[in-house]
Amino acid sequence: MIDKILFEKLITNFSEALRIIKTNKIRTFLTALGIIFGVAAVITMLAIGKGAEKEILSQLELVGVNNIVINPIPDKKKNDETEEDKNNETNRFSKGLDIIDANSIIETISTVKKISPEILLDTYVINRGRQNEVKLIGINPSFFEVNNVTISKGTNFSEDQVINAKPVCIIGKKIENRLFTATNALGKYIKVKNVWLQVIGVIEEKIISNKAQENLGIRDINLDVYIPLKTFLVRYKNRKVIVDKESESENSNTRTSDGESGPKEHVPRGNYHQIDKLTVQVNNSNELMATANVISRMLKRQHNGLLDFEISIPIHLLKQQQKTKQIFNIVLSIIAGISLLIGGIGIMNIMLASVLERTKEIGIIRAIGATKQDVILQFLAESVLISVGGGIIGIFVGIASSYIIEFTTGIETVLSLNSIFLSFIVATFIGLVFGIIPAKTAANKNPIDAIRHE
């Protein structure tokens, strides 16, 4: 019985609050603006934060969690050398990043689990008279595991194919779609430059954003053609052989300062490195920094002290990006919270003004039997309706803002029911909290003095 009476009181109070809100539509809307923008900002910021988190996780999947990446630096880009190194560069020679370095790392450093050298060639593929630009990549079979790439159809390179430099390839999904639109690519042949290659596998398609490609140096693997490393060196290009011949030719034609023929160290120019990228996978993530330092010292020693390579740890770069984005999101969330706070203060001010305007009305309803609790419930109902209405509008504005930001800026946003629900609860809570003072102020008025108020 008591619950029924209380329910009827709540219905009556909310109905009265709705009547008053309809009577003052413009004032109510202006009061709710703070809540609208605050809720919209919270939803948008959480969507941006979720999108950033999703992007970081997808990039981690692309680069691998425990990977160290070594990239060669062509001679013209060696900017890390000291002044003394530059003065003595004519007396120094680096063999460049090569297969020997890769084998030394896996054989010498116990914390290394796998290595994945890559050689890259921008070329073209011909199939049925159609020509398409592709990147031809020489790899070893561990490439797919190290880089979290899945072969969706076919198989990885066999030991026989690797050792004997067989003309076989594994292609990206986009290459299959372009060249084999209505048929299965497995077992078919494609002509890459001047070599016919048999397709033995197709990799699973991966969505790689332009931002990820730029920040992490990741290729669009869907457009790659992969062949065994030895196949690349034997059938296409081996820079080390070319450089060695150039070095021998130059040494035989050089003369010493006294005019006699004599040996001279060759200073290679351009890209003299045999491999274009070397990915090293370690056993545990906590061994990344120590392993990178050991690799750096070892390679510098093998390259005659020249820093013609750079080492990066993608997971550290991503964690730094994540930390920066988290700080940015926290700042924006604080701003959104301040907006909600200002909205709550606006509600309280309007409700206090409403109490002052309706003093005589409060005295009358108290005189005819309304209790302090009734008056408190009536004003709380009004403040809650304003904040809830503002919250609902703010939810739609926040959802629309998230889509607009993603469409116009390319920043990925991820909306979640949790963020929408949280924003709605916060808006309702603000209505309750900031409506208490005006409600109590109204309830504590003396009925006689309130009736006499003009």
C-alpha cells in the first residue's frame, strides 16, 4: 500500500515537472545545453580512445609483440657517425647488412628465437597479358610466423624449395583477386619480371591502414609476391655480388700516393646492402632492449665500426604512442567532465531561480497538505527530467560527432554501449545532485511567509 502511494506521488511529481518544462521550453533547453555538450563530449572522447586502442592492438598484431626490426641505411643516409668517423670513412669499409649477419645473430645470441630477412624488389607481374606493379619479396619460411601472417590457402615453402631455389611463390590476397578473378590461384603460374613462378600459397588478407604503413614502415602485404630468399638471390638480384665485383674492379685500378698500384678500401655508394630488412624475434618481451643492444654492438663490429643500420623495437614505439594518446584522452575527458559540471551548476541555478519564482505556489501546496518530502520530490523530478532529457539529446549528438570525426579526419572511432550507458547515468546523477539544494531550499520555506511572498 505504501509503495503504491509513493509510486503515485512520483507519477504526479514527474507529470507536474513535465508541465513546467513544457511551459518554459527555451529556458529548459538552454539549461540543458551544458549536459548535452558534456554527454556528447564524453561519448566522443571514449569512442576516440577505443578507436586508438583498437588501432594500437591491430598494429601490434602486424609488427609482432617480441620483434626487433633492423633496417639498413644507404651510404648517403649515414648521419649517425661521429666527426672522427666521417674523417676516417675513406679508410673504412662495411660489407652491409647481409645473410651472414642474420645467421650470426641466430647462432650467437641465445635470446633470439627466429630471424626473418627480407629482400625487396619493385617490379611487375604478368598474367594473361595483364601487367600489375608488385613488390617481390625474398624471405625464409619463418617470415609468416614472425610477422603474424597466415597462409589461408596452400602451404609454406618446403625445405627442398628453399635450398634448391625453386621458382615458386606465395601471393597476397589482392594479387590473387586481380590475376585470378574466377579461378583458384594454387598451382597456376605467374610471370614476375622475366621468371615464371608457380603459386603454392595465398596469404590471408589483412587490413593495413595508411597510418600504420607510414608510422611503422609496414607494407601492404596483400600486394606482395613472396619467394624463397635463395630463389631471389639466384634468379633475380644479389647486391652483394655486384658490390664485391665493383670493389675488386676499383681496387685493381687505384693507385697509391706515390703513383704505384696498390689496394684501396672501397667506399660503397647507394644501397650496397644484401638484404633490405631483418626482423629478429626474441623469446620474451622483457629481453627486447638487452637483445637489441647486443645486436647493435655485434653488427657495428662486423661492419667495421660503421653505423650503416638502424634498430627499432616496434612495440616500444607503439606503447609510446599509446601512452601519448591516453594522456590526450584523459585531458579531453577532464574537459568533458568540466562541461558536465558546468551543466549541473546551470541546472542548480535555474532551479534556484524557479524556486524563487514559485515561492507563493510552494506556500499554497504546503498549506493544503503537501509535505516537505512532496516538495523535494517535485523539484528533484524537474531537475532530473532536465538532465535526462539533455543526456538523451547528448547521446545522439555524441554518436553523430563520432561518425563525423571518423569520416572527416580518418581517426577511427569505436562506439560502445558501455560509454553510452555511462554517459546517461552520469547525466541522471548530475540532475539528482545539483537538484538537491534547490529542492531543499523550496521545502524549507515557511508556508505562511511563502503565501505572503509577492
